Amino acid sequence: MGHLIYSGEQLDLVVDDRALTHLQIVIVNLLRREHRFVFSWKDDVLRGDGRSAIWLHPDVALHFKFSGSRVPSINRSWLDELYAAATSGSGLVLTPEPPDTSTAEDSAWSRAVVPGDAADDSGR
């Protein structure tokens, strides 16, 4: 299970490495483009079963802490869903993973930089 550390404080958000990888791709790509948005999630039942939200902006310190060393395969349909949510009025919401029905040609994230990938899309 991975953790998100926000401005030096570990959040009460514990997600599997696969979900955290997808969040990292969306959050980092949006922040690199100077976007500001809300990120929210449903709290675990053991932590009160409520919900939490944080404001993300390019100047905030984030640390994505993964428990494993392998980067999972990327579900472009999930990235598309997360990106659409982040740019909506309600902000980024962690949702369950959908089936991957996209292709590299029809996905807005077809050139997204995967964590650990040496590719750079700064020319876009």
C-alpha cells in the first residue's frame, strides 16, 4: 500500500501502488501545467467512513511513497477518467479502476510520462 505525503504530513490516505501510480501521473502532469484543483477521497471505515479533500497547487510539496518497486501497467481509461474529474468543478476524485477500453490513439494520455520512464513530453 502506498501513501501520499502532503507538505511533509502523511495523509490519512492509503491506497494500493496501482492506484497511487495513476494518481501520480494525473497530479504531476496537471501541476506541471500550473493547474490548481481539489483532490478528494472516501476515508476508510476504520478512520470514520467520511471523506477528505486537499487543495493541490504547483507550490505544494508532494511525496508519493510506494511500497513496491515495480511500476504497474497503465490503464489509459482510468487516467482519462481521473483527468476529466480533476479539470471539472468537483475536482479529482479517486474512483475505482474501470476496464481499459482506450487505445493509445484515442487517449489524451497516450504520451503521458510514466514514473520511471526516461521520456519527456516537455515539447508539447
